[in-house]
Amino acid sequence: MSKIAENHSKKTVELFLDDEKAPVTILVVDDSRVVRTYLQSHLQKEGYQVIEAKNGKEAIELLSDDIGIILLDLWMPEMDGMSCLRYIRENFPDIPTIMLTVSNEVSNAVEAMKYGAFDYVTKPFNPSELLALVQQAIRTRIQARRLRRMEDELLKAREHEITIASRIQQTLLLGGRPKNLKGMKIGDLTIASKKIDGDFYDFFMVNDTCLDVIVGDVMGKGIPAALMGAAAKQHFMGALFRMARVSEAEELPSPEEIVSEVHEEMIGRMNELETFFTLCYARFDTARKLVSYVDCGHMRTIHYHSDTGTCTLLQGVDMPLGFPGQKGFKQVLVPFTDGDLFFFYSDGLTEAKNPKCEFYGEKRLTDFVRGHAFLEPQDLCRAAWKDIVEFSQTESFSDDFTCVAVKIEIPEPEERYNQEWKLEVPSDLGELGRVRSLIRDMCKGLGSNLVDDEKIKMIQIVATEIMTNIIKHAYQGKPGETIAIEGKTSRDEIILYFYDWGIEFDFASAPKPVFDGSREDGFGLHIIAHTADYVRYSRDSSGKNCACVTFFLQRRE
């Protein structure tokens, strides 16, 4: 008797795969009815359920996770055992498969084991040895099911841990964007990694014109790093408002003073825990158009300059908080203009890797920000995440993805837009250039976001047509007569008034344009009517004619 058979005789046969205690189902696949009947008889006596298939195709139709093990003949018509085995291994890899073969085909059975067969048994069968092998395969199946169940439970536990980590980040580490913010727009985004990290950021609205932004990263991972990040946030908030209250001067405590205060408060505890954190503390002052920042070993902030379309990288001179020997911190002052953008980020962005193990990198991120600075800050953060995912070809990273974008949008005073002017010119076609120049300067003063170059050209064309009509028709080409022009502008519209004291103009009797080239007149009025948003003509009792045209403006971001 073989060792397997001896073990079988000493142990109670296991009949069940799981807690439901349903008998194990064995699939017998053999083209011989005699073999199937023989195996069914012996296996059912042992308490197993048996289902049969006479070839590989029938077996595939019967396959399911409810099957405990498979006894598979090596040689069968239509689909042989080897082909059927490959299908089983690809689709049901946890089901042990015992190959049935004759003694002179052992080499083929061994080859089948290389493809994942559990074992083989030769015909004619030794009942005790066969049943022992079946029992061993069932134990393997039970262990595989238990392992799969444990893996599923671990996966659920891991997903629960990630959910808790996300809640910790949202509650303790990530600050809410301030509401009713003037002069700036803010975007922020954090995508949690599989581990709890110590990335944190917050916003403090100091007064109507100053916003403090802190972005930091605690060394290490897990709950301790997250709690240290939360503690740092609280220390910064407390230091800012405590120092602001006790300050005798009207000026706010500076970023370097606040960082120094927090460092003194936390250095002892951080040394005990052998930890530190990088930080960028930035104060945006829209009244002075200046950002004051303290950089403590954090990732270099990207500053996009709207006037030149270029980027610079902002870097301070201080070590991370928690390093011993720090005596003070130094802030750096950087001016900004309307439309500038500042992009803060964690190393999770630049250290993301693609399948070739290449880093996304600082340069790639800087180029991306420069090319997408026209986006709203929140859209820019989302676009950066999408670009890194495409680069890495995954949405799963070892570090958190954290970024904050601050875009400067200082509102212009209403006086810039609400303008009025007057001009008188003689009835001379040579004056058209002066009028066009005045209109161009007026439009340029409103800004390209309200009036672009194409709009300016259209307004100039309308003004030219109106003046030409006055000179040629109202004054009959007589030089030296007066044309008075008035202009009014606002954020919403441009209105131009053209006055003359010539012959009254009758719109109803004006000729319509003919597009076959047979007549030239009528086109000027057609251009005016289809270019301006509103046209009005009037004549008062003193004989003064007025042509009024209105152009509506729509703000472009």
C-alpha cells in the first residue's frame, strides 16, 4: 500500500468544502461509460456527489465554482484532456484536477502537471490510492477556499482602512477653501494613496486683502504622520491668531515669525518622535501685490507669470521643521500681477512613475502648469491629476496626490470701465484715421478680456462707414463742416454717438445693397446694421442729426 493510501486509512474522509456542509461535488470526465460508472460507484459510497461528462466540451458546460475537484481523462474525442485542462486553469484555477491515464501515457500526465494538474492516477485504478488522492485534492481545495476567503476579508479590511484614512485627511489634514475671497481664486485636490500619509494644507483669511496658505508633508506614513500633520495645522492656526491679538502694532505677524513660533512649540515633541515635516507658508497680499513665503525644504512652488507666459520655481533657504539647530526662519518676497498663478504640490506628483520607472518630474509638471495656466484653479488641479494618471498608466500610487493652485484675479476699479469722451472733427475723410485711433485706444483700455482685436476692428469699420455717410451724404462732400463724436463705455457695452447738422437721412428710403455688382451703394448701411448690436437714428428740432450705435461686451476668461 502507498503512503497516500496509508494516510487515507488513518483519517476520516472530508466530505464538505465549506460551512454549509454540502457534500463535495466531483466532476468525472471520461469518454468510457465503464470508467465513469466505476468511479461514480466508488465515490458515491464515500459520500461524494458525482456529475459526469463524456468529453471536454461537456465538461466545460458543467464547470462552476461549486465543483470540488475534477477527474479528467487525458485522451478523449472532440476536446482532449490537455485542452480542457488549459481552460480549467484559465477560468477556474482553484479547482484541483486529477488526470486519468493509462500506464504507457505517464509522460503525458506529467506534462499535464506542468500545466497545473494537481496529480495523476493510472488505469486500472487502485481504489484506496484513488480515494486518498481525491481526499488530498479536496483538502487542497478547502485550503484554497479558506485562503481566498481570508484574502477577501483582508481586502475589505484594507478598503475600510483607506476609507478611514480618507476621512482623517478630509477632517484633520485638509483645509476648506475660504468663501467670499476677493482678488484670488483657489483650487485644491487630494487623491489618497493606499497608505495614510502626512500631507496637509490649510487656508487662513487674515483680513480682506491677505490670505495665508500652508502646505506641508510629514515624514513617514500611517496614523502617526497624519496626526502630526493635524497637530501642525492646529499650531499654525493658534500661533497666527494668538500673535495677532497680542501684537501692539497694526501689522500682522509675518510668515517667518509664525513659522519660528510653531517650530519652538513643536521641536521638543518632534525630537521625541524622531520626525519632521517640510512646509511652505505663503501670505498673499492683494493690496501690495506681494507674496511673502517661508519655504522649509518643501517642493519648489511653481509661479506662472501671466505677462510673459513663463514659470519660475520658488525656493527658500530653510530646513524642514523639526531639524535641530534651527534658530530662525527667513521669508522671501515675490511680487505678482493680475493673472499670475502659484502651484503648490506634494512629492506624490513629481515622483509618480510610468511603466519604464521614469519619474513624472518637476520639469514635466512645470511645463504642464505653464501650458494650462488659462484653466480655472480647480480645473487645473484635476487636469494635473489626469495627466499624471495618463503618464503613469495607473490610478494607484504609493504617495498621496496633493496640490493647491492660487490664481490672482484682482478686480479692476469701475473707473477703468466707466469712461466718457468727446471729439469734434471737420468733415474731411482724412480725419478717419484719427477717429479709428481714438476708438482703438478706448477699447484697449477696457482690456482684451472684454474687447479683443477682432471686436475693435468691427467697431472701427462701423465708425468709418457712419463718418463717410455723413461727409458724402449729409454734408454733400462739403469740407469744413462739423462732426461731433461722443463715446461711453462700461463693463457691458460701448456706445458711440455721431452728430451732424447736414441733410436729414431717411432710413426707409435708403437703397438696399445689391450683391450682383450692378450697384455699389447701400453696403455701408448693411455693414452698420449687421455689425452693431443696436442702431438708432434721430433728428431734433434744431436740425441736429444723431446716429447712435451700441456694441454689447461679453467677458472672456
